[in-house]
Amino acid sequence: MKKFLLLTVVACSLSLAGFSQSTGSSYQTALGFKIYPGAISIKHFVKDDVALEGLLSFWHHGFRVTGLYEFHGDIGDVNGLKWYIGPGAHLGFYDNDYKEANDNDGGVDLGIDGVLGIDYKINGAPINLSLDWQPSLTIVSDTEFRSWGGLGVRFTF
């Protein structure tokens, strides 16, 4: 079921990309996925240098929603290449098997996140790539620090 949902979202984003592609070196909105932690990703610029990114991660014990507020800046004279950094937060939901196996207090966790990365919009194609580091500190349910990075592939609008 989860694979079907992911494939449906990717297929829909491909269809939408065909109707309203952003083929220059900048974009307003992008939809796709991040490889590790494995999430559906949507990114939308609210200003030229500020974007909101939402991540929805699924795995066999539950799911997690993460929101990030990202400040962007140009890197040199390369069109479409930007750095970004910003704060965020997450809310996760877990099943009983995960709670019992990990001795944590509940099926819900809440925490703070950060992100640091680079973002590249391919000129002439409706594709955006990103590579980032996303540390995360869960503070409700359990105290746990995680550090991961992600390769993002999105279709731009």
C-alpha cells in the first residue's frame, strides 16, 4: 500500500510537471522525494530567498511529518545553484510494536529539526536536485538525536 501511494504521488507530479513546468534556472514550487530518510517532499518559495519544505516519511512502524523553514542564497555565478539553511519541527506516529521494542513512552513523538544543504535547479528541465544534512532532536516521547542526509529529486512548477 505504501509503495502504491508513493508511486501515485510520483506519477501525479510527473503529470502536473507536463502542464506547468518551470524550465528556467529558478522555480516557485517543486514536488518529489528525498532518498533517505525516504520521504515525499514538497518545497515552495514564499520569497525569492525563503522556502517552506514539507516532508512526509513512511515506514513499517508509522509515519512522520516534518516542516522546514529554509533561507536560500546564491552560490557564485552558477545559475540555479543555491545553499540553504533553516530550522524546523517534526511530529511522528508509531505503532505498538515499535513502542514495545524501543521502550519508549508513547506512539507520538515531537521534536526540532534543522537543515543545511545545496539546491540546484537544472536549467532547461523541470527538475530540481538537493543534497542536505538534516539533524533532528526528538524531545517528546523519548529524547533521541538523529543525523541524516538526503538526496532530493523534485519536479518543478
